Amino acid sequence: MNYPKKASHGAKIGIAAVSSMPAKKDVSQGIKNLRKMGYEVFDFTRVLRKNISDLQRIEILHRALSDKSVEVIVMARGGYGSLRILDKIDYRLVNKSRKIMVGFSDFTAISLAVFKKTKLITFSGPMLKTHFAGPVSGLTRESFNDNIHGFIRAGETVNLKQIGGKMLKRGSAPGFLLGGNLSVLCRLIGTEYLPDFTDAILFIEDVDEHAGRLDNAFAQLRNCGILNKVGGVLAGQFSNCFKGSKARQLSEIKALLKDYTDDLNIPVMYDLPFGHENKIITMPVGLPVRLDSAKGKLTYLETPVE
């Protein structure tokens, strides 16, 4: 396992764009809020316009990785573009820098590729536009800080039940925490960038995918063998994927999860706060953890930074 260096007090955060570019007002407000949280911020995207090339994406990422004053790299936003640059990333530089990288959604592609190529832990967590450009929720801020500063250590737990998680299937299992955006994960199947999910604790979320497309994605996970390998499943938010009230949407995702995990002897939880919503927890991708769905607890078996 390869652990990133923990962030110091008042660490410098570098803003990188590996996907789409947010509006300048969102960048400005996001940086302002990060500074209010006590961080120094350098915007590597400041010279960019809305439409960015693959070359610009990769140059910005490599510059952020090479800058010795930057301790944490936060992605500007999701969208698309990460899949286009997987073959251009200097994974030796990633491995050498051991910087904390944080993002989700489209960043899932890079996060999983980095773990496959280097075993470096990255973080599925808040991005500049999505979570820092508006009011920053207490849960988002605290979970982000706890993970990048190493405040949550080996042996400590995240109480998933306390933050809204619901049990679908009872059980307890250890495994590497792997996953992210379901649609992006599925696009890595059959490539050299997808890690081995044997005994992994799979976490998934999605946005703007209708029920039929989600069903297809779950079917793909099953048909390629991933679902039969994993040690547990954590389902986050599936924003704008189902119609109707919040209760009906929860019922739909619960039914879908039940369809695809009913014959598996693994712990399963859903309605967890990660994904395309304001209040999210930060998830260390690749970290050894233990999931106990009956107690609603996720225990860190290692500290995610060192």
C-alpha cells in the first residue's frame, strides 16, 4: 500500500482541472471558501478558458504534482475528460509525489487508475465547484479535514448509520475501499486501469442516469464478475436518477440493489452521503477498511495518510 503525505496545518491546496472547467465565479468563490477554512490556495487553472484540451488537462495535473509547495490537489469539477488522459498520466510522478488528490464523479477514472498503477490512496471527496463554491456543509468540511490531516486514524470508525446510512443486508467484512461514480467505473471495465475488486468494499454513486441505464450498469458489474468478487457494497446518492419523492427514489435504488445483491452473502448499505449532493463524506480510495452493516460502521484498518 502507498500512502500520501498528510496535509499540514494551513496546507497549500492546488486546484487542477482534469475534466470540465467551472465558471470563473465558481472558481473564485470556491477558492475564497477554502481560504476561510484556513488553507492556502493556488489555482493552476487560472489561465484556462471553458473549453480545455487534453494537453492542458495533463499539463496542469503534472504541474500540480511537481510543485513541492502543494500538499493537496483538489479537482475543479467533474463532467468529462478524465478518461481521455489516462494513458498520458505520468504514474511515476504520481507515485513519487505522494500528494493527496481529491475529487469524485469523472475523477473516478483517475482515482482507480492511480490505485491500479501505483497503489497510492486517493480520495473520493469534495470538488471546488460542487462543494466549495457555495455554502460548505459541516459534514463535508469535517470529513475532508479528518481524512487529509490524518485526524481519523487506524482503528477509528465512521458511524454510517448516524449520517443517514441504511442497512439492506446484514454482515461484516474487511476489504479495500474501491469505487466511485458507477457510470465511469463501468467504462474502465476491460481496460488496464481497473483495479482488482476481489474482496473490495465497493462504493458507488451516480447522477442523471435513468433507471434503465443504472440497471444496465449493475448488470455489467455482475456479468463481468465484479459483484461476485466484492466483500460488501456501499451505495451513495443517485441524484436525478429516479422520479418522484425522496422516499420513492430510495425505494427504487433499494429494489435495484436487492435485485443484484440478494444472492450474495455480503453486507450492503445504501442512502449514504457521498455523490452529487451538498453534504458528503470523503472516502479514501484503496484504504483497508471493515464494513459492519448491522452496526452501521466503517472502520479504518489503516490511517489514510502518513
